[in-house]
Amino acid sequence: MGDLSTAALVRTDVTGMIYPEGEVLRPQGAEIQPVAPGLPAAGIPLDQFRPDDPLFDTAQEALGYKEAARSPATNRAYASDFRLFAAWCGQAGLVSLPATISTIGLYMTDLATGGAKVSTMSRKLAAISFRHKEGKLPSPCSMKADRELAQVYAGIRKTAGTKQEGKAAVTLKLIRRMVDIVEGGPLTASRDRALILIGFAGGLRRSELAGIRFEHLQWHSSGSGITITLPRSKTDQEGKGREVEIVRGSQPESTPLAECTCPVRALDQWLRQAGIESGPVFRKVNRGENVQKDPLNPASVAWILKRALGRAGVRDLDRYGAHSLRAGFATTAFDNGVPEFKIRQQTGHKTSRMLEKYIRSEQKARREAASSLGL
């Protein structure tokens, strides 16, 4: 009989681990170092797994989850911001990747001199930092890592201010004028009326409006309204979803649809006229008044609103945008005495502080507080 020892069937690596003879293991030992003291080694980057690796498919799925962590809009914004930064560096004879801390300080200063808002600079810094981290490079934008950079940024914030100029809120009076004067072909007018009223009544963002599908609508059996399920929104990146209630208006049923401000009736009219029974609710309508299969682009919501405002006699259209509908809902509800927590349940705001950005009643509230002193 031959030698029955198992010594010839196994090997040990430099760490003393035993593995079967012939098994292909990834390189181990000195080349795999911890990311930092006390932290595990990074291992093989997900995008470097080869097709013949048994974990290749799993790595591809992990990369997919990684991409899903950020919304498509965020990915586009980051890509655009970094392209602008790279172009600026090219003109200045500087390297954009990896960038130095001094380059970031100079870039922020140039942005501030050009009148960029602090919120805009903050987003651009986030994009630059993200691009470096994607390339396994240290971020040059860390305020904690460099005192001088932190002081430059603090000075910019102090000088420029951080108050965000929100879009003006549409009032109920404006809504009535807009709905009454909506023009275009019958289908375009019907869509625009429903879009404006649903956006106002639901306090919805433009992306939420554009993303509504027929399958998201639940009509109340009592006929009192509609529940719209939003599967995902700006502050709900995990896709938990939330529900928005649209209530039937108080106008008499005999009110002509062209003059009606009831969001439920307006939406029902649009769906019936457009023959929509599935898919996107708010769709493109071409010049021949043909309803398309594609949903409206979120950017089109602001354009439709401004067009309606212009026809209603509003001249300073730059003060308004798609968020004017959302701000209009919050302001009108607040002025009518609706508690803030109930408004937040409709808008999806996490805190009262975030909601305050949309309520345009601060001046009125301050005057009421001052007049209550009895002087």
C-alpha cells in the first residue's frame, strides 16, 4: 500500500491557513494591507473581478446596488459639476484628479467671486469629493483635514450668506386664474389643468408629479377623493414610499370643468380624454394633440406652470418655478390654520425646519406676534 499521509494533499500559506492542493486562491499576504489601523483590508475592488471568477456575477450585482444608492438626478448633477471643475482646472493649468487642497481653495474663491451661492458650492464640493473617492483617492475637500481650507469656506459663507431664495408661492387666487385661462388644444389644456391642481393640492415636487403612474392611483369608493402612492421621492431614496391624499373640491358639481378647481374632477377628465388606463399619468402631448406614451420630463412641469402664470397676467415669472405649487400648498394650508405636523404628513417633510423653507407666511406671522403685545 502507498503512503496514506495527507501531507501531500494540502498546503499552507504564509498565514498558516491550510487549503486543499490545487485550489486556486487569490494572492494573500503582504500585498493585502488594512485600509487604516484597526480597519480590515479593502480586498479586491468590485469592478476588478474577472469574468472567470466564480464571484464575478455577485460583484456585478454589488456594483448595481452601489449605483442604486444615489438617484439618477444626483449622478447626473455630480458628473456635470465635476466636468465643470475639470474644465476650470484645465484653463488654470491645474490637475483635477487628484486635485490638491489649494486647488479647491482657489476654485471656491473663483466661484464665490462669480456670485455662486453657498448651496451651489457645497454641491460642487460634494461632486469633487465623490469623484476622488470613486477613484480610491483621498478627498481634497475635507474641511476637517485642512484648517486653511476650512477658514476660506467659512469666510465665503459669512460673506455671501447662506439663506436660500425660495420660489414664490402660488396663491389660491392665482390658481383660479390659471385654471380659468388655461389655453391650447383640448388635451393640452386638460392635462395642464390637472397637473396644476394635483401639484397644488398634493404639495408635490415636480419629480413626484412627473413620476405618477395610473397604478399609483386609488380612487375612494365614496367618491371623496384619491390616494396617490409615491413609491420614491427626493427624501425617500430607500423606496419606502408614502401616500398623498387628494380631496374632492367644494365647488358644486354643476361647475363647468373649464372653471372647476377640483383636482379630482380635473384628473378624471384628463385620464378619460387621453384614454389613459395604465402607465404614466402626465404625458407629453404633441402639436397635433396626440398623447404620447412617454411621461413628462420633470423640467417641463416648471415650464407648464410658468406658461399658465404668464397667461394669467403674471409678469415677474422668474420668481416662480415648479416648487411654487408645493410652496403654495404649504403656505395656504398654514394660513388656514392647519397644524404644521399635518402639513408635513402631506408634503413628506421630515422636520418643521425643512417645512419653513416652503411656507411664505413668515412676515405675516411676525406682524401678528408684534401686534399682540398690546402697545
